[in-house]
Amino acid sequence: MLSEFELIARHFARSPRAESHGVALGVGDDCALLTPSAGCQLAVSVDTSVAEVHFPADAPASAIGHRALAVALSDLAAMGATPRWCLMALSLPDVDDAWLAEFAAGFHALCEQSGVTLVGGDVTRGELAISVTVHGEVPSGTALARDAARPGEALAVTGSLGGANAGLKAWRAGERDLTRPLLARYLLPQPRLDAGQALRGLASAAIDLSDGLLPDLGHLCEASGVGADLDAAALPLADGLIKALGEEGAHRAALAGGDDYELLVSLPLAALEQARARLAEIGVVLTVIGTCSATPGVRGVTTVDGWQHFPRGET
Amino acid sequence: MLSEFELIARHFARSPRAESHGVALGVGDDCALLTPSAGCQLAVSVDTSVAEVHFPADAPASAIGHRALAVALSDLAAMGATPRWCLMALSLPDVDDAWLAEFAAGFHALCEQSGVTLVGGDVTRGELAISVTVHGEVPSGTALARDAARPGEALAVTGSLGGANAGLKAWRAGERDLTRPLLARYLLPQPRLDAGQALRGLASAAIDLSDGLLPDLGHLCEASGVGADLDAAALPLADGLIKALGEEGAHRAALAGGDDYELLVSLPLAALEQARARLAEIGVVLTVIGTCSATPGVRGVTTVDGWQHFPRGET
């Protein structure tokens, strides 16, 4: 087995552009040294992706690398933060150089796309798992937390829902063509970073949809001390979702499927038009799906029969 | 199984002192929000501890919690950084509430002792492994990197060497009394945080001793482009080391044993007296063990017969 140092050096060396990204010292020393921006708060989160729990172990290595970073970046999106730096703790059962090269390519491509620089890591032997710690920045006081939704505000989601769940089902049915949009929604999620930043100053509260609309709405409502009246007919279903899963299956996937990594936000009605305009500029649709209520609980979902609380471990 | 959210809420909730520690938003939202100090650089590192690779799975849970954080903090010590915040990605094969409570107690106690606040985490099901990301701060430009050791400087180590290796052997031989100093050196390492900060402005380069003196000296020499002349007779052996391992075993443990988490520093001869005085104030002994050389390679170790390059995975 290659030593940890050789692995890191070969596949995860410091990007040549690091100096211009607030990185005084990158991969290879005891710590990375970073220069935070004046007037900003640091938004930090860690997410672990475990093979066969969060993704199929036999998915393409580049998709595994992309996805492990994407789910972590989605938390930055939900705060309205601008991505800056990340660290990766990688656990591998064995060393396959070709696999690692492909994994690193998927990871680095999303780093490049999202403007995040890999500044540190640790490689250990164990079952395949990837923990990614991400760092973003927000002008102080402007982050979108979960706890500030207020009764009377609109509840809205970016993009479309249910696609990742249909993609998961397609993968299980043997589909392997990652150019298929639903499968790509599951294996190559695109964190809504630009949308999160665009909603700063407009949305009161935000959360990313990782567990599913209903459970994540539950987290937002609980943190804010509000309830919700949903309009189930308004849910923006992913293209092809009804064809793939049928009418009921599509609504079930949209409500409880998980892994869509869209943003759910609460915002004053007066801010809605401007929010839609800002998102339209970056090609993102914002759909109102309900209203925050002073009455606890979630109403308006006629299919609430227990299945909406699928645990995260469903994958 | 308890949900991830319940686990985090129960054992790793935000410390009541968080607000006074630069934490605007702690555990429980999509991200933590942190306020970096003006004029400081951020030192960041991640370390993964895997059961049966880095620690015995049947060690006391509190020691596992302590140790997982300690090895990460040791990287901050090696940069001279002041600890601020940490995040933990915890992978558990199953949920044992008593084990988790004890694990959290060990983790939190070292948080308290070292002034670090837990601001985020992720809990997944898998083999027992703990990834800890630590954040520290240094006044800009004062961090102790690995690459600035210069020929003619003194090479010195804090504290004593070899104790952790003797403790590992004692554990394997059935010793379970954590009040025994050598076993404690292995299972309850104390990161040299105060010493690292005290050496800012005096040491040219530093590294923490995780792999062992010879491999870590190799990393420092390689990064700095220097060699080293060691004085093997000067190595500060841990108390009781010769009694535990014999004369040759003691020297072998001190040179290659790993897990001591002392600091190895290079510093100008002119700074030696002041460095010793500063460390004496905090009860830490600094021992000169050799000299940096312009000639590559490590000399002066008469027992170089191959065993000094024990891989990290020895544990």
C-alpha cells in the first residue's frame, strides 16, 4: 500500500491557484493556513458519505468524488455562503490507483466549478467512506439560518423535487447511463450555491433538502417554532418523474424522497418577486409550495400515511 | 437506532459558553457560523482515528473520545496555533447510549481543557471511526511550518519519547490501568498546545511526533531541504521506559515508536535559552537531540537497521 503521504501527494496536491484563494499554506504540512476575509463570518460543516449507506459502492468513482463534495457544499448553499476551502478524510479498503485518480478527478472538477480549494486531508484504511469539511464565508449577519421563518411567510423551493429518488430507483433497476437526467440528479447532485447567495437579504430562513421535503421542512419548522400549510398540487415535480414513478409515486418522491439538494426557503411575500427575479438571472426557478403558519404541524399533504418519515438510511 | 439528529442533540449539543468563543451559531443548523479573529490566520487540519488501526476498539470510550481529539489538536500545537473550534464526523457500528455518553465525556473534557468548542458533526452507521477537523488561530505570519529549518540550527523535542510505544505494548500484554503513566501516554495523549504557542517567534520549524521521531524528522528535513546529525544518547526517554522495554527496546521506541505527540522543533542556537525558559514556565522540558545539517540524510543513530521505518499502521 502506498503511504498516506504518497497518496495525498499524487492525487490531492495543492492547486497551483491556491495562493490566490486565501491559502497561505495548503496540503502537506501539519495544518493548512487560511486567510479569512475581513467582515465575514465563516460557515463550516462536515458531511460523511458511506458506501452502501449514502451511495452505491459500484457507482463511477468520479461520481462518488463529486457527490461527497456536493452534499457538503449543499450545506453552504443553505446558509447563503460562498465556498472557500475544504478538507477530506478518506477511508479506503484498498488502494486502486485508477479508481483514486477518477475519484480525485470528480472531486477536483466540482472544486473548480464551485470555487472551493482542497487544503487538507487524511487517508486511512477502512470501509469506503468520505468525510468532507467545507468552509464558506458570508458577510457578517447575512447567513440564512433555519430558525427565522415567521408565520405568514411563503415557503418556496428551488428547482424541482423527486428526481433523485427516481434516479436511485433507476440505479437499483440497473440503469447506468449517467447522462439520464434522473440518474444524474441522484449521483451528480448540483448544490444550489448561486441560489443560496442570491437569496441572502431576501429569505428569512433556509435549509437544503437532503432527507426529503417533509422531514427537512419539519426541521425548519421546529427550529423556527412555526407550522406549515402546504399546497401539494404546487410541488415542482422533476421532468419525467410521473412517467418514471406514476402519479402517486411521483408525489411521494417529491415529498419524502430525499437527495434532491434543492433549497427550501421561507421569505416574506413582499420579497418574493425580487427573489424570483434574482434566481431567474441564474436560471433557477423558485416555486411557492405553501405558507408558514403560527399553528404547529404540517397540513395540506393528503398522503400523510406514515411513509413520509422514511429515515435517511433508506438509500 | 436513534436518528442522527437525536444523537447529536443528546450528546454533542452546543456548549453554553459557545457565544463567548466566536461561535455565532453552533451545532444544529446546516453550518456553524464562526467569527475569526482579526489579524489572524486560520490553521485547519483533519485526522481520522479508526478502531484497530489507530486505537484498540475495546479501549475505554472516554479514552477513545479524548484520543481522537488529541491527535487532531496535536497538529494545531505543531503550528503554534491557539485552538478555537472543532467538528466531528463519527461512524458507529451500532448505538450504545452508555458508550456514547462516555465517549462524549472524554471528548468534551479535552475540549474544555484545550479551549476548543465543538461546532458541528455528522453521525453515520459504519465501522467505528472518528474524523475530527480542528480550527486554530495564529497571528498572521507567525505559524510554525515544517519547511523553514536551516543548517546549523538545534533540533529539540518537548517532553519525553517512547512512552506511548511502551503503553501500546502494555495494552497488548493485558494492562488496563489507565493511571499507569506509560499506558496513559498511549491512550490519553496530551497535545503540546501551550508549548507550540510558546515557541512562536523562536522556533523556525516544527512538526508533531505522531509516526515516530525518525519518520517525522524525515518529513521535516525533506520539507526544509536539510539533513540532521542526531545525538542518540541525548534522547529524553520516558520515565520507566528502560525498565519496561530494556535498553535497546527503549531506544527503539524513542526513535521509531510513534504516538508520543511531542513536538520536534528546529531553532537557532541563539533562541535556545529563551525557548527553554518559556517552556519551563509551563512545566515542559526542551531537550536538544541534534543539529540541522546542509548534508541530506540522518546520521548519529547507530541502530539504523531498517526497523526505524515502521509504518504508521503498526498500531
